[in-house]
Amino acid sequence: MRLIFSSDFYTLDKSEQEQIYQEFYLLVYPMIYFILRDHAAVEDIIQESFLRAVRKAPLLTEIDKYESWVKKLTRNVTLNHLRKHKRNRDELEAELMLCIKEAAPTSEYPVPLDQEVELKLMREAIITYINQLSPSYRQIIAMKWIHNLSYKDMANELGVTEGVVRQRLFRARDVIKQRLLEEWGSGG
């Protein structure tokens, strides 16, 4: 994909152009799909983002940072799409449930059925709360919980300071925590 930055995209032969688009697509599709959960909208955003990347690639001065630049550009196009359409995406159920289950501590001892059911209901509630967060909070939660990025990596990708990342993550977690307390009580 570096070819997009080192030469005029439109002078490349068709097979090279297709290869660049394919690499671009594979790089950004998971991030966009995670936010939108709508394949058709993702395809549109990838095309729009790719055209912007081709148009703006000559302006990029640090070619070694092209991947984070492409992700940031694509994220911005996605968030603009959300602002324009002002709609919520479908639940993250499958992916988040998998991640939550993988992150949950395992035990050698069997968990009583009632506790297992309660934990499952609580996980589902957390997913619902995450889906109700603003796109920027959903994104920061995904970066931390699903992609397991460091604060530094998150800050670089979002183009903000680590302090801003910590603040957003704290606020997103706090919203989820408050909702849990409202609906599930303090547990004590």
C-alpha cells in the first residue's frame, strides 16, 4: 500500500491499483464495521475514504506513519457518516460477548447455574450500555477492550494526548458503571 504514497496512484497499472485497494480494504474494514455494523455503509465509507486517501496521499510527509494516517482518515469519514445519518448501529453482541467471555476469569470450580445466568444477563446488559454510548466512547472502549491497545497507541491513532484518552475511557466506563448500579444495585 505504500505505493499510494510513493507515486501517482493513477499512473500505476490496474493490477497495482487493485492490490492497493485490497490492502486498504483489509486494513480498515474491521474498524468501520465495528462502529457501523452495516456492510453496505462500510463499503461506501471504504470507497470514500480510499478516494480521499489517494487525493491526500501526496500531502503526507511522514510516509512511515501511513497506516495510522489511513486509519485516522477512515475513522473521521466514519464518524462524519454517523453524524450525518444520526442513527445507532446494531448491537455488538457476538463480538463483544466473545471478547468479554475471553477476558472473564476462568475457574477450576463449577459456577452455580444461578450465578452463571446472572453473569450472562449482566454481560448482555453491559453490551446494551456500550451500544448506547456515543460513537467516540464506543470507539475508545473497543480500542481498549477488543483491540487491547495501550493508552499511547490509542492517543496516536486518535490524534489526541494520553490524558484525553484516559479521560474518555474513564467517562465511558463511568457511564457503564452508573447504568449497572442503577439497574443491578451495588451488589452488597
